[in-house]
Amino acid sequence: MKRLAILILLAGCGAAGAEPSPTAETLDWLSGCWENPNGSYREIWSQSEHGHFFGYAVTLKDSSVSFFEQMHIAPGQPTVFNAYPAGIGPTPFPESERTGTSITFANPEHDYPQIIAYRTTEAGLSARISSGDGSNARDFDFMRCAD
């Protein structure tokens, strides 16, 4: 009986320290520095910190920052994208859909945008913001930052 208890205890300790295995459902593809083709807009996303992703976006005009936004993707059921435009927030957008190469967040109570979606592309990363019905869509195509 003592041996069984020790084996159960040791098995539990090993499982507690094990990292979850990576799957196609992780958002690691989002990490890095992304910019639009003319370099006037950038999004920078951290590597996962225990499932949390931290990011910020800047709009550049005449070599100056004309707009910034902080972002935090929090793990959970559902995963939640928290937006802090100009540092004000958070405005939560719970996950509404996910594949191995895309994720969509939605908040029908927010004025605009109500949907935020990211997906990987052959060229890099694509993002779309829109109203809940898909109208007023704005698309952003990103490639890895040059510097």
C-alpha cells in the first residue's frame, strides 16, 4: 500500500511540472513584429507567457507616433482579446472562432469594431476589424518587420 501511495504521489508531481504540449490551437504564430507594406503601422506581439500574449500597435505619421494601442490576449474559456486604445481600457473581445491558423474575437456591445480577426497568410499576417454583421470592414496585411 505504501508503494502504491508513493507511486501515485510521484506520478502527480511529474504531471504538475509538465508543460502542456504545443498544438495547432496555440497562438504562437502571432508572436513577433508585424508591419504593413509602407511601414506606417506596426503591431508587436510577445511570445506566450503561460498563455498570455502582450502586444502594442503604433500608427506612424511623419516619423512620429500618431496613435498607439496596447493589447493583451488572456487564456481561458474563452480566450479574451483586451484592447486598450490610447491606453484606455480594457475593452474585452471574447474568442468566437479559432483554427490552427486564425482566431476571431467578438464584442457585439462595442461601438466599433465589434469583430477582430487575425490569420496567417503566405506573406505573413492578416487582420480584419468590422461591425458585427461584417460591414465597415478594414483589412490589414502585415509582413515581418524589416528591423
